[in-house]
Amino acid sequence: MKAAEIHVEVAPELALFVAHGRRGGGATPLATDGVSTLGHVVESLGVPLTEVGALVVDGREKPVSHIPADGESVTVRPVARPQRIPGAPLRFLLDVHLGTLARRLRLLGVDAAYESTDIGDPALAARSAAERRVMLSRDRGLLRRRELWSGAYVYSTRPEEQLRDVLDRFAPELRPWTRCTACNGTLKPATKEEVADRLAGGTRRSYDVFAQCDECGQAYWKGAHHEKLEAIVREALRTRTG
């Protein structure tokens, strides 16, 4: 196929991925080789396909496999919210840079696996595929790996904003206080005797209500940080209910 020139308009929500010279409002001309798919063209602009909703060509939605023809006008829209992930329960995988977000998702009862060491993009993508987890990352290169099962870019560097964005985008079911923030296991009520070997003397004297992780054995009680955690939970529930 011969080379083509198309006009591409990227939604404002996706402008941060595009080079500064292409961030002006409206459609901008773009030369293509006539054989690359629309998905490849969009990625060449810097936009991960995980962030793309509809691709509209001359007013009609087209798949990423569409090969643009000369003169076509393309609109790149963001993912519709809430985003539905078909084919598996909604579960997440977070890379090494998102530990605080992982702990806050777990606090809310959301299944959030987390790699505390840098195992590399291929291994992360492979785990996403094997466990059918949505990969959350700020690494655009990772989100472009074809073996990913699903993925999403984390737009902010601030944990509170990251949490709001993930909850808004995916609307996961919230079940606060049911997951271990350390390992993502499930929590069960525990007696003081069952967790006694994990408690300091002051804690044993001051608290009577405990929970324990089924997987790692971590013990939980309403300690000094509980008020801060309660505030995170209240804000998440308030946002969910509008």
C-alpha cells in the first residue's frame, strides 16, 4: 500500500502522552506508511492502547487493526468510565513503584497483588496474563507489552489521587477491612490468645479485638494509625456513593 496522510485528533485526557508539538487543539496531519494498523499509529504517537476507548474514523468506530487510508480523519477517545473488564473477576497487579496504592486498595478489600521488587517488565506482563490481572503502572513501555492481559496507566504520583482515579475508572466492589495490607490475603476474626505471640506487651494489655491474615498470619487491631485508615475508607465510600 502507498503512503498516506491522515488527520488525528487525540482527546484532551490523553494529551499528556503526546509530544508537545502535537498537543494543540484539533486534528493534526500525520504521515503513515500505508501498511501500519491504526493501533500501531496511535502507539507511535505515545498513547498506550490501554488508555484508548473508541477509535473513530470519519465518524465510524474502527478496530485497532484498521489500516488508515489517505485523507481519513481519526479521533482517539479515552476509555469510557467505569471501565468493564470482561472474562474474569476484577483483580489488579501493581508494579514496584505503587506500594502505597496497593496497600490502600487492599485496605478497601480490593484484590491487589504487588511486586515489592523490580522483577522486570516481561515477568510483570507474564504474571498479568497468567493470573488475569489488570496491570496498574506509570511505565508506558510496560503497558505497551502485547502479552499483558489488561492494563491501565496511573496518572498521578500522589497516592490519594491514584486511589480516587482507580476507583473511578474501574468501580471495584469495596469490602473494607477484609484484606491483609501486607500480603493481600483475607482476614478473619481472631482471639487475643490466637495472636498473642505476635503482640507486644502493651498491645496485649490495651486491645481485645483482633483479626488475622489467613495467609501470612499478620495480626491486626485498632491501633495508633486506625484513625488515619478510617479516614481513607470513609472518603472512598463517600466518593462511591456520590
